[in-house]
Amino acid sequence: MSQAAVRSGAWAQARALAERTPATRNRYVDFLRAASILVVVIGHWLMAAPSVGGGTFSLGDMLRVAPWSQWLTWLFQVMPLFFLVGGYANGVSWEATRRAGRGYDAWIAARLQRLVLPVVPLLVVWSALAVAGRWLAVPEAMIRIGSQVAFIPTWFLAVYVMVVVAAPATHWLWRRYGMVSFWVLAGGAVAVDALAFSTGWGLLRWANYAFVWLGVHHVGYLWRDGRIAGPARALLWAAGGLGVLVVLVTAASYPLSMITVPGEEMSNSRPPTLALLALGVFHAGLVLAAEAPARRWLQGGRTWTATVFVNGTIMTLYLWHATAMVLLVGLAYWAGGVGLRSTPGSGDWWAERPAWLLLLGVALAALVAIFGRFEQMGRVRPDAPPSAWRSVAAATAVCVGLAALALGGIGHSDGSGLRIVHVGLVLVGAGLIGSGRAIPLRRRIGAR
């Protein structure tokens, strides 16, 4: 079957699903999920600055090559929006689960299947590439760097999975204590930064993976319960977030970039700082100020169908976009450096970006067409889900493995050419998550 036929069939399926959307559904949630992931994909593609010159290959980064571009991260670092949407969606889903008389075991099993199972083909493909590279005497550094880039998306997935594991507990805190629960998380982020920066205890900063990302996720609960309803209230939150962000960057010596800049000692995203929480509040206020007109706009058939279309394979799109870039750069280098000879940041380099993005889009579309089916396999409700403790243990194993692969790549200098322990953690965890008997759900639009 041709790619055109596949795309046509996928669009027709998305249109059919879109037409069955319940009137009560908040379509803006699905739109923000799709839009935030697309912005992340394009941002990563623009941030990369590979080049060939003087007989050597360099994988540069525009945030370092052109420091002025660090201001753009205040717009392009939209992962907080994904966590915001996650808070709203997880709250809705957990409440529906409780109303249906099901428990945490069923809920977490279904959520983990959708998040984790699409990672398996990515891991298998890169494991095969690493082993083949070892046999073909490909330099270990090339395998390590290529796989590190490819596994960058799994870093945030690992964090998000643990936020989802904790969602019923944080939702209970929200129901029990309301705004106090959000301010406790924000206060925790303040305390961690203050102690870490004043004492030099750098390891303490890693605690903000909990306080910052749970805080942004908590804002989704605020949205769900109407605490940020209406443009006036939403813009007040946006102004507050922006104000805190400006003070942190200008008066408290926080980095300007909201994304890690290679070579810089401090980062706002790894580990996250209070600045990233402020950015999340700023973005939340902006997008929620536009909620009413956006929801009216999404009543249109084409706009809503496009949203459903993207959400249908959103995890595949997110997980494979960096691999598409690695493969395209590798092909260009193998072809003698075609398209890689312009100096990053130059006029010629920027003039080539539209063609670069188009080729990357084609490559990613092909990968989604091949591997998107695995994401659909994860959209089932476990009929006999694993016990809650097993799901949590499996999620922890997956997250540890993915974080290690994102930091160090998949290759290893031993005989296998593979970091077997970390690959094994992910595969075993995914196997436990997918081990429950399952029955297909009735097809739903971008199921939360």
C-alpha cells in the first residue's frame, strides 16, 4: 500500500472519530497536547546545528552557536504545557475511573500501556543499530552520540511516567487541600533552589524533578476545576509567572535559556529550577486566556480532525522525531556532507532550514507510518491488569533505564556493544506493563 493511501486512510479514520466526539469533551485539551508536541519537535530540529568543515563533523547546538536564540526558549520550551494538559487529563480520567468503581491498578495499567509500550520498537531498533555498529567497527563515539540524541525524548517521558504514577495521590491532595497543595509544591521548589545554591549541594537540586513537574501538573487540576477560568484571571497568572521568571533571570542569576545549553555549568531544565515552574505558569495563563475562542474554533471539522489525527500517533511522533534527525544527518554525512557545509547561524544556513524541516518531516512521517501501529496496540483497557505494586515497580524500572540511556546512549564498549542492563530494565518493565490480558476499547477520540 502506498504512503498516500496510508495517509488517506488515517485521515478518514480520524475524521470518523472526530465526528463521534461527545459535546461535553474539552477539545482544547487535545489541541494543546498535539500543539505542544509539534512545537517540541520543530524546536529540536531547529536547535540542532550539524555541520561538516575542514574534514570533520560537528554536532553543534544553536543555543551555543547563537546565544541570542536562548530568548526563543521562553516560547519553544513547551514541555510544561504537556504536563499542564496531563494534569487536566489525568484528573478527568481518575475521576471517571472512580465513578466506574475501578481502582488504581486498572487505572495505572491503562495509562502506562499508552505511555510505555510505544518505546519498545524504538529501543529494539536502536539496540540492533548499536550491535550492528559494533560488528561493522563503527566508532563507539558515533553510536553513543547518535543514540543520546535519539533518546532525548525519553528523558521527559521518564519524568512524566513517574508524575502519572503519583497522580491519584496528588489529585487527592488537591481535593483535600485545594490551592494550599499547589503552593506547597511551589514552596518546595523555592526551598530546593535556595538551599542548593546557597550551600553548593548540587545533588539537592534533583529533588525539583518532583516539586517543579508535580507543580506544573497541579496547575492542570486548577484548570480542570475552573480556578484559572476567564481571560482576566488567566492573564493574571501569566503576568505572575512572567514576573517571577524575569526576576529570577535578571536579579537571581538564573540561566536565560529554559533548555540545557551544552557546555554551561547550570541548567534550568536538567535538573529543573523554579524558573521552569514560573515558565509553566506563564504559558498556562497565556493559553488559558485564549480557551473560549479556541474551543469555538475547534468546533470546525478540519481543525478538530487534524487535532485527532495528530493525537492518534502522538507518542510515536514524539519518540521518533530525534531518530529521524539522526538518520537524515547520517545519510547526508555519508553522501559527502551534502546540506551540512553551511556555517550554523549564517544566512545560508537559515535559508536552508525550510528544506531541512521538510526533509525531516518526510522522514518522520515514514517512521510514524511504520511504527505508529505499536502505539495503537497500547490503546487497550487491561481486562486483568497487573497488581498496582507490579505496575509501579515496572514503571520505576522503565524510568531508570530510559534516563540512563538518554544520558549515556545505548552503546557500550564491551563485546555486546550494548548497555544490556539499562536496555533490559526498560524491556522487562514494558513486559510487565503489557502482561495483563486486554480487550480493545471502543475507539475514542484522543482518549484521556
